[in-house]
Amino acid sequence: MESTTVILAVATLAGLYMAWNIGANDVANAMGTSVGSGALTLRGAIIVAAIFEFGGAMLVGGTVTETVRQGIVSLEAVGGDPMILALGMTACLLAAAVWLHVATYFGWPVSTTHSIVGAVVGFGITAGGVSAVNWGVMGSIVASWVVSPVLGGVIAYLLFRLLRNRVLDDDEPIEALTRFGPWLISVLGFVLTLSLLWKGLKPLHLNLPIHVALPVAVSAGVVVGLVSIPILKRRTRAIEEGGSHDPERVFLFLQILTACFVAFAHGSNDVANAVGPLSAVYGAIEHGVSEQVTVPMGMLVVGAVGIVIGLATYGYKVMATIGKEITALTPSRGFVAEFAAATTIVAASKLGLPVSTTHTLVGAVVGVGFTRSLGALDLGVVRGIILSWFITVPFAALLAAGLFALARLAI
Amino acid sequence: MRIPLAHLLVKSPLPRIADQMKAVAACVDRVPELIQALVDGDQPAIERLARDASSLEGEADRVKNEVRGSMPVRLYLPVDRRDVLRLIAQVDAMADCAEDVGVILTLRPLTVPEGCETLLVLFVERVMATVESASRLVDTTDSLIKSGFGGRAAEQVRALIDEVGRREHEADKLQDQCAKVIFKAEKELSPVAVFMWMKLLNKLGDIANHAENVGDQYRLFIAA
């Protein structure tokens, strides 16, 4: 058997394992908020995740994948040998997977994204020296890790304040929601359309410039908002006829939308963690070292399928656990947290920045907590997350460097 | 499992103060029975009720320690943690005073001066009414959290706090009337008896005072 075949097989397995891990943990965390409030059943969450993870990965996921594949480490600096690149990226996948396995075992709140980025940096330094790493790109990635949870938190804080003033504290909260809800749905439609159209996927001719994409997205938002008015009215009437005046029941319905949005955002950002290195290995073996190769669709499919399998085989357990624990996150709070996190993540995806979905969602929930609307938050988790920022990258980098050095000796 | 969200969103210790209040109320409930036994001159019943109150106070302490134990510093609460601890202390103080009422009555058997019985019973009724209001106030904690310490729930809480204050004032007035009756009878009473009566009336009044302080802590919670 040729060594390239072996490397490709190992890389595919490691990539699948990464994707499985992402599905089993990250997606489960992202969807767990909807399961906890009762907006989705476990089965519903898996179906929503399957569809929208896939969609997000296919339609918006390419940019982040490019960053992980060739943005962090300059491919020329690691030498012209495609074998080095293939070996290195395989080592990265293995290193990140091992680190995630350890972290998952101990329950540490580390990020899949941070692990793979750290591993790629470790490989880059070992293969081409410190200058092989594109420190400018790396700097903006690391900055985005701090900015994304904070931004998610700020959006969630402001949005929940607004929602409380306009809807929840109103004398007729359900009435207020039928007036205010369409605006929220409009914004959601706008963000989604803009993320699809602006610098979207070239093969589908979605790569419109901003001055075309923006008006289209605005009109799409308006249309979605208008369409939602009668639907929301019918929905609230059904709830009121059932004898309930609890606005949370309406948010339960709205939260289904943000659950889809979260799955989409996650797919657009996190599929890259498995697919980025894998497509680099594949590209190196098939085409040699070249920066021109676009991410093959087949790779994105592999990543998306791996994620869904991870969710279906293990993620449901994680979701069930989260669902039981987070009953304090009522539909209105879950809606806001998901909306804020997903918007932040999609924005990061458009900028090609790999961020952590879970950390952003944690930031958003803390933002809701700052409005005094959650019973208690364990800030030990936030401390753990900040600690993980400083530990994950060096550790994954060392592990990838070690694995790569070993593999290079063996070849 | 990596489940940071589940670890982040922990169960709030605040609604558990309602559990503490329940235990305290069970102890304070012995007070009217004690006073009735005093009016009836039934010293064996007083001894029995005082023992009851003491063991119920112990139970209230146990619940209090549990609530305090569920409030590690790393928790972020929608209200100042120190205010919560003060609230817990005020709730607890009601049970302490109730136990002390029992102790005072067993230290030195008292006889109720003529004309004081009805006033005394009425005074204790007012004290208990204040405690009852405070108890309902504590029960709103859950809905207060759900509404983010604002909106209609906060308005209801504000009304309840005012009610606690009004009832405490009523209790205060009756305490003064009782004291006047005691001093009017000072010639027939021994100085030690007068001293013990003042101690008793103060302890009873303190139960209402602490109930009012509970209300004041809630006022801090909902202050925007």
C-alpha cells in the first residue's frame, strides 16, 4: 500500500473522529438550550441539527475552512513537499482529537476550535519555524476568541433588556409579542440572508457584493417579518384559547427558529475544524502544495455527516443532561441567548474567523444573567473557560508538533 | 462530558430561602400557643411548648446552614450576595426570638396582671400577622426571579413590603399598650416580674421587627 493512501486513510479517520467529537459535544451544547426549554424534543434537535449544520457548512462554511487550511500557516514556508503538509495536517487532527478526548473525559470547557488552531500552529512552527505561522491572522483569530463571547454577551444583554421593556413587563405581554415578534424575525431573516449572499459560495453564484447583497437581505428580512405576522397571530390565538397567558409559550415557538439559526451558525463555523485540515491533506496528496485548490464539497459532506453521527450516537446523552440542568433558561431567555450567539458566530464565519460556539453561547447566557433575569450563574465555568484559552493552544500545539516530528522521522 | 452550559446554569439558592422561612414559621407558630398557656396559667404546657420551640429552632438553623452552604462565592446572583446573607440572618432571627420567648417563660413563671390578657393575645396576633406577611413575601422570590426583579412581580412585592411595615407598626402600638398596663400594675408586681415582662414584650416585638427587616431586604432587591 502506498504511504499516501495510508496518510489519507488516517487523516480521514481522524477527521471523522474530530467531526464526531464536535457533534457529540459542541452541537449538543448548542442545541441543549432548546431541548432544555422544551422548544425541541431530543429527536427534533437531531433533525434540526442535521439539516441546518449541513446547510451552514455547505453555504457559509467554506471561508473558515480556508482559514484553517491555509490561513494560519503559510504553505510555502513549510516547504514544497506535499508529503510534509499531508503528514502535518494529519498530526494536527490527531493532536486536537486526543486533547479533546482528554478534556471531554475530565469535563473541561475547552473549545474544539482552539484545539485545532493550536495544533496547526504547532505543526507550522515545527515544519517551517516561527515565521511559517501567519501571526497577523493568528492574532485576529485569538482576538476573536475573546471578542466573540463578549459580543454575544453584549447583544444578549441589550436584546433581553429591550424584550423585557417592550414585551415581558407589558400589561398584555402576549399582545405585545405579536407586535414585537415580527421585528425580531425580520432581523433574523436579514442576518441569515446577508450571510448567505454576501461573499457567499461561488459555485452557487451567491457571492454578491455588499451593495447588492444588503438591499436583497433587507427585503428578505421585511418579507419574512410580514409573513410571520399572521403566523404569530394564529399561534398566540391558539395559546390564548388554551387558557394560557404566558408569553413564554410564544417564545417556545420563536425558539425553534433560533435553534435552527444556531445549528446553521455552528455548521458555518465549526465544520471547518474537521474539514480544514482534512481538505489540506487531500489537496496535498491530489494536487501537491497549492493554495488555489478550493475546499472540495465532498470534504464538507464528510464533516457534516460526521457531526450528525456524533450528535445521534452520543450527543443526545449530552443534550439530555444539559436539558435537565438548565431549566432556568426559559424560552424567552433561551431565544435571546441563541439569537445573540448565532448572530455573532455567523458574523465571525463571514470574516473567516474560527470562533468557539460554546464559549460564545456561554457569553450570551452570562449577558442575559446581567439583566438579573437568571436565578444563579456559576462563574467558575467562566473562569474555567478563560483558563482553557491559555492552556488549549500551547498543549495542542506541543502535541501536534510531537506527533508531526515522530511521523517525519518514520517516513 | 463537556457541558459548560449545564455547569453555568446552576439551580438558584434564592428560592430555598422559602424553605428556611417555612422552618422558621413552624417555630414561631409555637409563640401564640405559649402565650395562651401563659394566660391559662398552664406551666406544664409552657414547659412542653418551650421545648418544642427550641427543637424547631434547631431545625430552622439546620435549614439556614444548608441555604448558606448552597451559596459559594463563585455564584453570580441577580441580587447582591451580602444582601441575601443579611436576609437569611433576619429570617433566622425570628426563630431565635421565638425560642427566647419560650426560655423567658420557663426561667421564672409569670402571672398575667388583670386586664392585660386580651391586649397580650391581641399583640401576639399582630406579631403573627406580620410574620405571615413576611412569609408570603419570601414566597414571591421565585416569581421575582422569573420577572427579572422588575415588572408586575416587583409591584406585588412592593405592596407586600408595605403590608409587612403596616402590620409591624400595629404590633408596635399594641406592645406599648401592653407595657403601659404592666407599669400600671407595678405596685402589685415584684420588680423582677416587671423586668421579665419587659424582656418578654421586647422579644415578642422583636419577632415583628425582624419580619419587617425581611421586607426591607426585599426592598433592596427590587430597588432599580
